[in-house]
Amino acid sequence: MKSSTISGPCVGTTLLTFLLLLGEVWGMDLPVSGESVPELSFFDEAMVEFMETHGIESGLLGVMNQGVVVLERGYGWKDSEHAEALPSTAMMRIASVTKPITAAAIHKLVDAETISLSDYIFDLDQPEEGLLDLVPFLSLGDSRLANITVQHCLDHKGGWDRDIAGDLTYKEIEIAGDMRVPSPPGRKNTARWILGQPLQHNPGSTYAYSNIGYMLLGLVIEKYAEMDYMDFVHDAVFGLLGVDTEDIELGRTFAVDQNPREPWYEYAGSCTNVFDPSETVNCPYGSWDHEARVSQGRVISATRPLLHFLEAFYISGPTIGAPRTGTESSTWKRNHTGSLRGTNALARQRGDGVNYVVLFNERPSSGSSYSSQIRSILDDLIDTNGITYDPLSLPGDCNSDAVVDISDALCVLIVLFTDSAPLLPCGTGSPTDPGNVALLDWQLDASVDLSDVFAMLQFLFLRADAHPLAVPKAETTGCVAIPGCAANLDCP
């Protein structure tokens, strides 16, 4: 049974707890957090129905349209005791949705001519040197390992096949035992051990989904960027998208160490603890070394950074991680999913300008993944309903022409540096009306100044929308003092 959120400054803790308990008895709906957008309520209905049908207790949904985040919602609970609703800005493990981020970081190194897509991954005495100088454990397991390139790893064509040999990155206890090192062995020991194993295919010949290739790409990034993986990702990828670095970072193995913005990860069952093989743990918390999944599945994120990523980079396919060209057809679609015990993630991009991200704190024990099921549901809803909002609510639409362009930046400059605002209507229904206050406050600092102009220009030329929602509310952004319009901006 699920219960709904009760909020308000006059509701005490005792009363809140009582009401939540009543919700358990009466079967009230899952709590939903974040800014409500009535025109997009069909998303809320679909998410709540899907989660209640499948017994999912924690979920996030973010939706972007034409470069603007139009919906950011949390569904369900942050804790397993159902005492706190999940905030819309919560962060979750995104599992393999980490991989396109790794691919984008690789492309940044290629663009800087630091590495090449044709470079060999391993330095194994080829005529041309390889990128990683790792000594194989005991001996080289396959001479073909010398032929694996960066492109092969991006394309999952390195020659490893987990359907045949298993996923070697998860053989942590076995690797530690063979190498006589403490478990878990870490990435570099794992890579050395893998170098002592045979390939299942010729490099470049066969697609076989591989965590190994992306683990190795992370080591390449750290060596040639000369900084930690996440520092480079923040600087080279998300730093250009206007994303707050606190909204995306690396996750941790154990619950006691995880980010306070993460919910619990639900999984019924125990597994061997790779940190102490003599004991068992709840599987999401120690059955693998999450710290070692850096570039293949360690990232945690809110939905917003991923939405901006989807707008800027290809999420999958032969151009994974490369910048989007903007020439996709209206029916073009791509996605990337992620799955771990306690995690199911979906990042979806569409040629009609819609991107969306769904994160759940559990995955099904059998059958099709939650990510594939919800993708079908949400795609059908978007195709049927479309995504619209009031043009006057466009962030930055200073001159109210239903388009955000360079003229709006000029409009804000006129507002700031003249006594009158001829291009800015200050009456009811205008962008500065109290109902839509702060549409020009892109920096969310309760004032409109040159920094907001710079943020608008960044959005126009880098597709980096810094505004949280299409329709920000006065109670969340505060009062904004704009010359010539002050009388219309009195706070209630």
C-alpha cells in the first residue's frame, strides 16, 4: 500500500506521521514531489499507475522539450520506512547510463587530439604503441588483445562476450584469490587479470555488450586527462551544459556512505560481500565493488543533468558520446538503459525535441525490464498528447513573441539600462506578472542582472538551459526587482 505526501508549515511531525499511517491503511496514492504542470499531468498518472502496478516504491522522471526542462518529478519514498517522500531533485544510481557519459569524455579527448579512436587500448609491443601500459597477470591470454582499439571499446566490439565467459568485471573474489590480493581487487588488477584471459571473438568482428571495454575507457580518460574521471566529466562534458556539479557524481557501495540525496535500493535477497567473502549482505550494498564501476556504471545523478546531456550528445549507437548534429528526423529515437540489483534507469532522446529520463530504485526479478516497459508507455503518451506549454512561460521570452532568441537578450539589456521597458509588457499575463515571476531570472538569485543575460546567451549558443522549469513559481524563486516593472512584482 502507498501513501500520499502531506505538507505545510502548520503540520507537526506527530500529525504527519499519523496521516501517513492512515494513508497506508486507506491505500492513498504514492506521494508526488516537484513542480506540478497541469498540462503534463498525464506523465504523473502514467508513472504512479506503473509504479503501483509493479510495486515500485521510488522513482524519478525528468522531461525536456526543445532544450527546456518542463517537468521534474519525484514519486514514492526516499526511505524504506515511508517516512519521507522522494524529492524531485533526488539522485539515483544510473548504472550503465554512465557509459554514454564515458563515451562523451573520450570524444572530448579525441577532439583535443590527445588520443585517437584508432589508438590501441593496450600497449603490448605492437608496432604502434597502445594507451594503457598494463602487465598481464601471469601471461598474455590472447594475442588478439593487442588489436583492440578505442573505437572497438566504444562499440562493444572488443572481443569479450559475457554470454560465453561471464562478466569478468564481476569476478572480483576469484580475481583477488588468483592474484593473492585483498578483495575486491580494484580496476587495474582486474584489467591485468583480464589480460591473462582469452577473447571470445576477433576485435571489431562481433557486437557483444561489454562492461570491460568501458572500464578500460575510464582508465584511458584518467591517464590522458591527467585527472580523476568525474573531475574531467564535470569540466569537459557537464561544465559546458550549465549543470550543477552537485547534481551528478560518483556513487558508493554501502548505504552509510551514499549521497544523502539517494533513496534506498530495493532488492529482496542476500549475496556474498566482495569486501568480506565470509559474510553476506543485501545485494545492492556490497555484492560488487561499486567504487570500481567508475566509467561503466558508478555515476549517480538527478534527472536534470541527464536531460541536458541528451540534448547535447548521442546516447547510443555508432556515434555514442558524439555531439548531436540537430539533423535528426522527427521520428528518430535512441535510448540507453542501466540495470543493477536495486536500479533500473532509462535515458531517452527523440528527434521531435523531447528528451526524458526515468530512474527507479529496483528492477524486476524476471521478464522485461521496467525501463523498456515505461519507455513504451511514455513514448505512446508523447506521440498522442504532445508536449505544450504557454508560450508566455518560455524562460527568457522577454519580448513575449513565443520565441527565445537574441532579441530577448537585447530586451533584458534594455530593461536593465533604461528607465522604461518598451519591449517588455508589464501587465497581467506578461513574463513579469507575479504568476510567472522570475522568467528572466535564469541564475535563480532573486534578481535580474547581466549574469542572466549571459545565461540566456549560453542557452542560445550552447543549448545549456540554466532555468529549472518552464513555469517557475513566485513562491520558489522569490521577488525579482526589474526596473520599470516593480509595481507588478509585489510579493503576496
